Amino acid sequence: MAEPAPAVVDLGILDALGDAAVDEILHCYAGFCSATDSLLSGSGDLSAGADLVGHVHCLCKHGLLSLVRDHFLRALEESFERNGSSKFWRHFEPYSDISLLKSKSLIHDDEVQQVLCIALEEISSEKHYQEKCLSILVHALQSYEGDMLQGKHNAEADRIFLFSKYQLIVSSTLMATLPQCFPEILHWYFKRRLEDISTMMDDGIDSAGKDDMDLDEKSTCIKAGEMDIDEGHHQGKYLDEVVKNIGKVVRDLRGLGFTSTTEDAYASAIFLLLKAKVHNLAGDDYRSSILGAVKGWIQAVPLRFFKALLSYLGDSYDYDSPSSGLKSPLASRPSSCYPGIDAPSEGLVRWQLRLEYFAYETLQDLRIAKLFEIIVDYPDSTPAIEDLKQCLEYTGQHSKLVKSFISALRYRLLTAGASTNDILHQYVSTIKALRTIDPAGIFLEAVGEPIREYLRGRKDTIKCIVTMLTDGSGGSPDGTGNAADSLLEELNRDEESQENSVFEDGFNSDDKQAWENAASWEPDPAEADPLKGSRNQRKVDILGMIVGIIGSKDQLVNEYRVMLAEKLLNKSDYDIDSEIRTLELLKIHFGESSMLKCEIMLNDLIDSKRTNSNIKATIKRNPQTSANLGDIGLSVDNLDSTIISSNFWPPIQEETFNLPEPFDQLLSDYARKYNEIKTPRKLLWKKNIGTVKLELQFEDREMQFSVAPLHAAIIMQFEDQKSWTSKNLASAIGVPMDLLNRRISFWISKGILAESVGSDSDDRIFTLMESGADASRNCGNTQCCEEPLAGDEEGESSVASSEDQLRKEMTVYEKYILGMLTNFGSMALDRIHNTLKMFCVADPPYDKSLQQLQIFLSGLVVEEKLELRDGMYCLKK
């Protein structure tokens, strides 16, 4: 603001003034004060302006220009306080209680609008009148300076200075007495007016389409609503009227110096309306994308409103007016082609950027807060994932996602109540979903680390991983996937598609493409692990991340070998097509050498099928061999054997017991024929492993069962003798009493045998139930005659588990560990591990992982051979 040069007052002139001059000054000053009071009395009479001009000239003639300015401005300030500011704020005294506005408890919705418009109209009229009075003073000064041949520049400087001073007086006076409720009133006013516009636009959008359209149709209609202001006569007319009213309020508020307050009010109202719209569209349905609908609504309502508002202010607002006050940085000077040209003004573009960023951030926060549910619903929730991806690309707030999702995982998933299988499936779904958002896997590493760390502490993690990879459920936690489509096959297809994509991308790797790749290069974010390589060279390896939970592929391969052995030994036929397909996929990921033993196990099944057919054919050509078995209905056709190479299979659990003589004879004949065909090989039967199909015939019923060999041996003893004591039966079968009691409970539960107390309290009597009525009473339920699943009903494995094998292998090193702790007192896990690797000379040499050693030491702690104190292992005292 340019100020005029200060008037130079020579005090020596006062000594030279005569009595006549002093009397003239006093008379003129009294007349000037009287004329000023008359002009600013509020009567609206400007007739005193002529007298004011003469008195101003007289005072200026005596060098009292600064006195004229100061007195008139002070009089203006007093008059504005009395006739403008105090009356203006008096209108809002009934709303001094802000809670009335916040609770929306006003009697009439239009009440505040009417009060605000009336108050603005009154104070603006008062301000306009005072500006006219100020113009009279400016005219008087300019006419005096013109008579005195002063420069035109000084006259213009006086005008700018006085109007700027007056505008500052108006603004400071109002701000000094600003009530607390006024910003809330402005916010409420703009909120209601924008809600009216939004409702009108939504009604117009709905009427253009069907009443019950889905979200995508809404998005289409909203985009169709991006029209010029004059499109749609009724909507355009209504919008012009609303914008005109709002524009007049905004213009008056800016004239009073409320530029910043006004902008804050309508900006906060628009953002609240936009936030409510985003929440309404988003909801809890993750199967539809809403980002397009939100952006369409921004174009149809807020931006359309701003375009009309800025156009109104630009057409009716004098940017060069000295009384225009402070201008908003968003209300830029309109271009010469605006409105009527599609090119938006700078202010409109900046508003669009602000609104879109707020919408992206709001939707992003909503989706991040519900990310756990979104991933649970994946892949049905893919549209919500895509929306979140676009929001994060716009806002760059990936760290917020990582922090929020890790918190949700720890609170809702990584708990004792969640099964390992559910945690693993959620982990796989997390990888798949976040791979869409973060193809390089940078933030996925941070999100997945708490899950991996938690799973490492669960004993059944390895087993669940192998089951998930090979069970044919396609990674679905509810097991509803295609039976021929395991997660391993799905991962293999993903890898092939990624490799094909890389191949296609690199096919046209000419110089131009290389420059384009270089131009689009972006550095890794701060959260990236530098050991993982650049984001441009990464790809998310789901299987690698799953194996990373265990830390060693050897442990996973060994667990798979145990599970494969269990599955093959429990097969009642030789159908291994699915196992072969799974093995081939595992060989792709883990290498053929790692899967060699598993391949031999499958080859054993193939050879068993061929050998079994050859032996049966040989026996049939010599029927005298099995003639003695015909009396009890046994035939070699009823026997299918699985012949294994024991050196390549996991250790197999053995239970020795006596088979019934006919069964034993059948196995002996089969083994003899095998020796004849495969000389010098011999068969060593694992009699406790396998499935026996029985048909039990009673007086009034027949029942069929598929049971383990020991169960068959037990019930066969009752063929000739209907009642046994537990001691005699255990002796006849050749098993311990406790094992017999566990196994015979199966037949008791099925109502085949009845149990009673013998003469000895430790002895029990088991009796065969010939009658169906007696069996039903003994069984006590209607489900006792159903056929059980093949194998042991107690779920005991035929193959030694990985933990049992590890325990057996590590027993060799137990003496070394106890010796080290005897010599050194206490040692940390790492030190024990490194010492065994360097100094243990046992056979086989120590080659276990740190995690395997920790499992073994934990077992020694449970057995109370060792103690764990503050991370240090020591001998149990």
C-alpha cells in the first residue's frame, strides 16, 4: 500500500500567524468537525459535503492536511463502531450459544440465512455510505491539490491511502469484536446451501436413470452430469439463483475483511459434505469400485458450484477496487475467455486438486481401517483393493497402511484362538491382495514380518504349510477350491504369467524403450530393504515368502515326505496321479535333488502295482498254493501290497502282534512268491500298517468295516470264542494290556463287543454281541453301525513325525551339549550352534539349522535336563 509523502509542518509558521489567521483556522476546524459529524450522523444526508470541501481547503491552505485526514478517519471509525459493527453483531446475539447450531436445534432452517443476509445488507449499506463520505473528502483534497497545481500522482496516492486505511479500520473493528459463534454460523450457512445444491443435483441424476440402479450405473449417471451451467433449464436456473445468493454473501463478507474466515467456512462445509458422500458410497460392500463415482460427484456438485461462484465473483468483482479487501489466493483473476471456455481458471484447478486429494485420503482411510475384512473377502474384494491402490498412489501414505494393518493383525489374527491353518490362509490372501497395491513387495515385507514371526513359534506351522500347498483347496481356507487345483499349481501359474510378462516386456528392448524405462525410474522408499534389490528387479514370490516362515526348504521337504508317506501307506489302491503332479510342481521350486526320496517313494507305488499283478497271476497259475485258504474265504485277490524301499522312506512306526493263522499264511505265501520273482529280495511285513475290509455276520444282521490290522486281529479272536478276558486276549494277540484296551474300545463303541468287570479288578471281560437288540442297548446310539474311516480311529500316524525324527537324530548330539554346558556353565543358542558345527565329530556330522536346535533344546527343557534363563541354557540343578 503506497502512502503519500507526509506533510511538512513548519512550526515557525505558527509564530508568524496573526490573530485573523488563527481565528480563520479555528472557524474552519469547527466547521470541518461539524460538517464531518453531519455527514457521518447516519441520516444519509450528503448536503453537508459542500461545506466540508470549503473547510478542507481552508485547513490545507494553512498546512493542516494531516489533521484533516486523522480527524476524518477517526470520525469514520467511531461512526462505523456505532452504526455498523455494534448493530451487525447485535443480529447474532440470539445464537451466542454455539451448541444450538451444532445440535441443529434451530426452529427454522432459513432463520440463520435470513439473519445473516439482513445483517450483511445493513452493514454493507452503512459501509457504502461511509465510502461515499470518504470520497467527498478525497474529492476535496484532489480539488485543492489541483488548484495548487499538485501532481496527479499525489492525488491518486491520497485516494489509495485513505481507502486502504478505511478498509483496515473496518476489518480491525469487526475482528476485534468478533463473537465466537460467527464462524460457526458461516459454516452452517454454507453447509445448508451446499446440501441443497447436492440434493438438487442428485435428484437430477436419479431422474435421468432408473430408480434402483447399482453403483456402477450411478457412477455412469454422475459422469453424465458433468454439464455446463446452462445445461438443464430447471437445474441451471435454480443453481444460478443459489450461486447468486451465495456469491453476494461471499462478496459482502470479503468487503468486510472476512476473506479468510469465509473461505474456511465454505471449504470446511464442502469437505464435510464430500466426506459424508464418500462414506455413503463406500459402505461395507467391497465388490464394487466407488472411486469413479466419487470423482464424478466432485465434478457434478462442488466443482460445478465453484465454477459458477468464481464466475459470478469474477464478473461482478472489481479487482482494482481499493475497497475490495484481501483477496483469496484461490479466487484468481479470471481469464479473458472465462466463462464460456472449457479451460478452467487457476482457482478452479486448485480447488479440484484439493477436493480430489481429500477424497482420495478419505477413501484411503476407510479402506485401510477395513483392510482386514477386505483381505478376508479377497478375491471378491478386488475392486476395493484397486481403489486403495489408486488412493495410495495419489497420497503416498503407504506407511499408514503398514502401521494400521499390522495393528489389526496382532489384535484380530495373531492370537491363541486362531488356528495355524487360518493364519496361513490369511497370510496368503494378504500376499495376493497387497501384491496388487505393491507389486515390488516392499511394504509387503513389513506387513508380513509379524505373521512370519508369530508362525515360527507354532509347532504345527510346517505341517499346515505342506497341507495348504498340496491339499487341492486352492489356498481357500474353507476348502472349497477345485480338487485338482492346489495352491502350488496356482502359484506355478502365477509365476509362468509373470515370466511371460517379463519376456514380453523385454522383447522390444531397443534404445527408445531403454530411455523410457530410465525416465520412469523411481527410487525405492525409505522402508525398502536394501538387501532385497531394487523395486524394478523384484517380483513377489509367494512360495518363497511361505518357505521364509520356516527358514529352510529342507524342513518343508522333509515334512512333505512324512505326509506323503502317510498318504501313500493309507491308500487302498495305486492311484497316485495327484501326488505325481504335486511332486513335479515341487521339483520346479525346490529342485530335483531335494525331491529325490519322494520320487522314489512314488516309484515304489508304481512298482508295487506291477509286482502285485505279477504275483497274483503266478499264484492263479498254481492254485494248489492257496487251496488251504479257501475254507475261510481268503484269496490272493483280496490282498494288495505296498512294497517300499525302506532306506528312502521316513521311519515307520511298528507294533508287533499275532495275526490270525490264515492271514499269516496268506502273507507268507505272498512273500515267498515275491522272493521267487525278485530274487534275492525278501519282504518284511509291517503288519500294523494297512487297511482290512471285514464283513461280520451275526444271527440277525451283517456289518462291514474297514479297520486297521490290529482291530481285525482283535475281532477275529471272537470267531471261535465268544468271550475273552482282557489278560487272555492280550496274550493271544501278543500286545500289552494298555494297547489292547485302547484298540478294543473301537469295537465296544460300535456295539460289536460288550465290556464287563471280571473277577479281578484289573481284568475285564469282553463278550461278542450276537443279537442286534443287545448290540443297540450296549451301543446306546443309532450311529454305532456306520462304517468307520480306514485306519486308526485315534488318529495315530503310521510314520514317525518330523519332530520324532529330529529328536532321534539329535540324540547323538545330546551328550556333546550336556558336556559343553558342564564345562561352560551356561551358553546362548547361537554359541551352542556354532560350537557344534566346529567341534562335533559325531557321525553323521552336525548339519542342523538354528531353529531345529532350538526345538531340540526346548525338548530337553521340558524333560528337565536343561534350564533356560534370560536366553541362556544351563544344566538343570
